[in-house]
Amino acid sequence: MWGFGGRYYWGRRERKRVGIVVIFAWMSSQEKHVKSYVDLYSLRGWDSLVCHSQFLNMFFPEKAEVLAFDILNILIEELKMKPCPLVFASFSGGPKACMYKVLQIIEGKCKLEMNLDDCRLVRDCISGYIYDSSPVDFTSDLGRRFVVHPSVLKISHTPRVLSWMANVICNGLDAVFLNTFESQRAEYWQTLYSSVSMGVPYLILCSESDDLAPYQVICNFTKRLRQLGGDVKLVTVNGSPHVGHYRVHPIDYRAAVTELLGKAAAVYSQRIQRLEGERIGVERTHDKISEPICDLRKAAASPNQSFRGVTIQPSDHFFMPSSVGYYEGRDVGSLQDEQKQGLIHLPGPPSTNAHGVLGQILFDVCVPKNIEGWDIRPSTSLIRQPYASTRRHVPFNPIKCIRRSRL
């Protein structure tokens, strides 16, 4: 009880279980104290994983973190074989001694890190919370009263030596870790509130006569969860001591727990259907994207197709701007060669038939019929200056130059 860490074990196991209830028992509890709760869950088809935490885990979170890490490993091993809904049932100081560290590890907020897929598996399976005489706003003074309380120790009277030891320990912790305790306390409550994001139901059982789990603290917790959008059911019983609600009011307690477990199973079923639908949608989207890519790869690999998978057929016509003159008038071979080289043959300028009417006219105009009297003797000056002849004295006619150049 006074040490660190804790122990855990499986309660009753069902062949065809509905889900798993993780019991975070109160400090100083033993297996016989939680047996009635294990039987209650088992009658509804739920297995139980019981965790008994030590007292000092509440003041040394790193010790609670180690215990929470072990609990998660057990759950992951079980859920990988057969996924099922999870319900966290916390009693008294159980959330502070272990459970809130489980939630932090799942969210990746602890030094001890787990595989992201394993954390997602546990998170997707969490389907409900039960708080019995909990959560407790732990301070050193409340911790001291908790340790020596007769209902916790399951005795009629607290020994004086035990009370003295509790006072010494709590005073020493205050003197050394007062500021640390305040920051841990704020982190603890923030973690409990953040669990609303999972969208699961809550069952909170309390008593107005409980002096260890003050009624006002639990009411404030319930109110805050509802403000954050949580589905919370608060069951207030009268005259029952701390963690004694089931013993004093068994009928009401069983009815409330049965309702919560039914909600948890329904929430898990709806979540699995939604996740399965999202997975199928992602696969279909992936298939729609991958099919064109595969077609393009096949087209690029085919020798009868071009680089981009577009086949050039003889009947295809490509119209290019007239300003592109690189291929104009260029002999690029036959159509078969164009397909091999991937070139596009642009049409050249229109040709003139020499035996046609236009050809005959141009021939008559450009080629003189009478050349008598022309001085065609070669000379050195003409060789040096081939165009420096008597023709330079003739008036320049640009039309004849164009015609001659074409001929």
C-alpha cells in the first residue's frame, strides 16, 4: 500500500466476451474487495482486468506511468487478437494513481512512448467510463485522510500509529514538492476533461455523505464534462460510504452499470462501422487514382505509342502557327519516318507547275526571247564582281527579282 507501482491480473474470463472492463481499484484494496464488481461485469459478458495501485503513485507520476505502461501492453496484446470495446472503471483514487497516465500515454504526452498504431488501437476501443466515488481532487491533506479512513482500510477504527505515520509523510511531501503537486494536479484534471474528445458515455456514482469524494467536487466535474459535450449520467445515492454504493444500493447500481455497458457496446459498434466505411472510401479513392497511372505506364511501355501514350494516326491533323518556320520546306521523310521519329510534318508553301498556265506566263516574262547584242564575254572584272554588269544601269524591278528567285 505504501510503496510504488502496483499489481494487475485478469478477473473472470468469458468465452464469448462483449468487451473488457479495466478496473482501477482504490488503494489498500484487495482481490476480495473487487470480486463483486468482477462478477457484476462478468454476468453482462464483460471480462475484467484489475489494477491495484500503490498509494505513493498519486504523488510520484513517473511510478504511475510505469504501471500504466504495463497495463497498456496487456491490453494491446489482447486487442490485437480480438478487438472489443473497453470501459475504464475507476474507484476513489484510481484515476490519479494510474488511469490518467494511461490516457496520457495514448495521447503521446508521456516520456514512455508506444507505437502509434497500438495507441490508436486502444483509443478506438475505449467506449465508456465509470467513476465510482471518484474522481478525487487529491491534495496532501486529503491524501492523508484517505490513507487512514476506516472505509478504505476496511476496519472499524484507525490505529494511532498509522495516523501519526500518515501525518509525517504528508507534511514531508508538502515541504519538498508543494509546487510540483499543484502542477501535477492541474495536469491531472486537464487529462480527465480531455477524454471527452473520444465521444463516449460516462457514468458517475457518488453520495452526498461521502467525505473523501466530496459531492460538490464530483458535481463540478460532471458539469464541466457536460459543458464540453460529454454524455454524462450522474447517479446520486444516499447514506452509502466511500466506495460502498454497490453494497448499499445494489439494484440501482446494477441498473446504472448495465445501461452504461450497453451504451458502450453500441458506441463501439458505430465507431467500427464508421472507421470501416472511411477505410473503404480511402481504398476506392486510391484505386481510382492508381488505374489511370497504370494505364499511362502501360502506354509509355508500348512501342506503338509515343512518350505520353498518345498514338499518332495517319488521319490525325495537327495545325501549328504559321510563325513557326523551322519545319517549313524541310524534307522530313515519309509518314512512316515521322511516326518513328515523333516529328510533325508541317505543310510547305504551295508549288508551281512549270507546264501550267501560270508557269508559262512567268517563263515568257522572265526569260527573254531575243538575246542578240548581249555581251556575255567573261572578264576578270566580272569574276571579281559578278553582278557589276551593265544591268546595274537598268531601272530596278523588284517583281522580276522575286520571279527569278523562285525560278
